[in-house]
Amino acid sequence: MGDDATAKRRGSYKSSELVRGRLIDAAIIEFATHGFEGSSTRAIARRADAHQPQINYHFESKEALWYAVMDRMMEEVDEHLDNDETEIKAMIEHLIRGLVRFAAARPELNRMMIHEASAPSQRLTWLIETHIRPRYDLFIAGWIELREAGVARDVPPELAYHLMIGAASLLHANAPEVEQLIGITPSDPATVQAHADTMVRLFLND
Amino acid sequence: MGDDATAKRRGSYKSSELVRGRLIDAAIIEFATHGFEGSSTRAIARRADAHQPQINYHFESKEALWYAVMDRMMEEVDEHLDNDETEIKAMIEHLIRGLVRFAAARPELNRMMIHEASAPSQRLTWLIETHIRPRYDLFIAGWIELREAGVARDVPPELAYHLMIGAASLLHANAPEVEQLIGITPSDPATVQAHADTMVRLFLND
DNA sequence: GTCTATAATTAGATAGAC
DNA sequence: GTCTATCTAATTATAGAC
């Protein structure tokens, strides 16, 4: 170790990971804005300051890049929603506030979700079975427990997930519309705070 | 009148309007599913049982077709939300139930809105100024009045519109996901009813 | 690993016969 | 108004020099 070959391998490896990461970052923006079909690998590469064929080098295909993007987004959700509360009401309140904060910080996930969830597809099936169902099951179990404890308002479990995510995310997913229509910046900390407070009031009993 | 030329003109006119309507119907589905850039005029024409150049004949361009689609969708919203209630609480309850019913019947509008509202564009600006702002202004004026009357729950006016639409529409915009994940059909009358009931409970005081 | 060149396919739009 | 054929430009992916 320490010879030229090792140094070169290390250097190349590091550089490769950097480009790979930049391509994922760029793809998140493009896929969220234009959808999978509407995004071009050239635009992704340009945004990542890379060349278009590097996508096929670092990933198997445009589709493989999309899967890598989703894996990354889901890691980020989990970091945002990480929860060490033990009391049940504090936990759900923490979750609701986390949902709003994440929607504001990363509107791209909700945008991508709507693009993909609009029609059945292999990508949607993979997304549901790999990433969504485990998280959904946890959420629903918690919601039912909260309903029984009288903490949650009267929202049927099979509707709760999408009502809550819809109310938490549209303001941020549609941020460009909101800014032009209403004149507020949805990602402003004060707006996020007011939004989270409102969500807690709406979905939890006093 | 009544001569061959007139008959032919009449026949052609009727046929032309029919094709034009079918192209708009088809474009609604395609634009909602794949976004503007992701939709191909060939796919739209195929779905309308027409030929691809007929789009450029009946509309100036793919973009002109998109504008015609939005005009049509907005006409449909207004029909769905048409309201002859006079009492203020009955009016907002009618509106909320109408929002849910429309989202279920025509998930395409909400899908298109998210596609377009994700990034600034000429299309988004036109959509806001032509169609959204007048309806938004009416909604907000009503919401403020309701807040003062103590009928509406404590949701700030600048958040109310997107919270309500988000909660009303995501379940239906993401219907394919919901069916696979939860196993319910969001457009089922019983589900729509339960969804509307829940929305009224969430956003209005008892 | 990068980057130029390019192959193969598909896109939106148009020409012109009917 | 319709429909075939086609133009130009853009797309994903690959070949091969470096």
C-alpha cells in the first residue's frame, strides 16, 4: 500500500463517488421537475457538471439512476423523521412536524411521488413494496393506537396517511405556484412553523 | 343553404369538433400521467383514434393543445363546485364535499397542477393569472369570513387553500398507489363519502 | 474514469396528395 | 379535414481513443 497504483485507485474511487453523488443530486431536481420521461440524461449530466455518457457508466441506465435517486430520497426521509420520543402524543406530534419540515426542505420527493403514483408501472410497484409499505405499516399501526387513546382526531386509518401527507406537502410541492399566487415563501422557517402548528391542531385533539 | 356545399361544411364542422374534443380528452389523460414534456403528440393522437398531424391542424401546437386542455378542466371544476347554498356554513361544507368529489372524478387536474406548479414557467404563470387567482381570491374571502364567524377551524388563510386541496386530492391523484398499497379504490362512492365527511370534520368546527 | 463521436430511436412539426 | 411521408432536432445508449 502507499504505492502509485493504490493512490491512483483511491483517488479514482473518491472521484468516482463524487461524480456519482453529483449525478444523483442533479437527477433529483430533474426527475422532480419534469418526471421520468420528461427528464433528459443530457440535462441531468449538465446540471451535475458531467458528460451525458457518464450516466451510463456510473449507472446501468436512466432507469437505474432513478432507482438510486429513490433510495437516496428515502434515506433522507428516515433521517428527517428519526424519532426518540417515547410518549405517544409527543411521538406523533414530532412525526407531523417532521413531515412538514421534510416537505419544505425536500419538495422533490413529493413531486416525484405524484409523478410516479399517477399510473401503474414497474417503478411504482418497486417503490411501494421496497420503500413505502414498511413505512406505511408503521404509520398506520401508530395511528390506530392513537385513535384508541383518543389523541388522534376521527380520521379513518385507510385515509389518514394520504390526508396528512397531502396537507403537509402540497404547499411545498407547489412552491413556485404558491410564491406567485400568494406571495409567501413556503420554505421560510416562520411559514414552516405555522404550517406544522396548524397540522398538529388539525389532526390531534387538544 | 341545404346545397351540397353547406351539407358538407356542416358535416365537416361537426366531425372537426368531434375530433377536437377527442384530442382534448386524450391529452388530459396523457398530460396528467406523463407531464407536458413527457407526453408525445403521437400517444395523444393514438389515444384519440386520430393521426398525429391532426394535432397541429386542430391546434396550433402541442402547447396550444395544453392550454385548451386547461380551459376545459377549469370549466369542469366550476360545474362541480357550482353552489346555490346561501347559509355560510352550508356553502363551505358544499364546497369541501365538491372538492373531494371532483378530485375523485377528475384526478387529472390535480396531477397536471403538480406537474406544472413544480417549476416556474410561462404555462404556470398563464394558469395562475387566468384561472387560479380569481378562484383563489373567492376562496380566501370566504375563508376569512368563516374564521370570523367561528365556523372554520384555526387555519391561516395563506395556508388554507393548499392544505385543503392537498388533503382532498392526494388520495385520488395517487389512486394507483393507494389501490396497490392500501387495497381500497379511492373513487368508490363510499370512500368518497367517508373522505368528504372526514374533511368536513377536520376543517370545520362542530 | 473521462470525453468525443456517433449509432439508433423518437420527438414535434410540415408538405402535399387526396 | 384526413393521412402518408418526411424533415429537423432531440433523445438514450454505445464505441473507442485517451
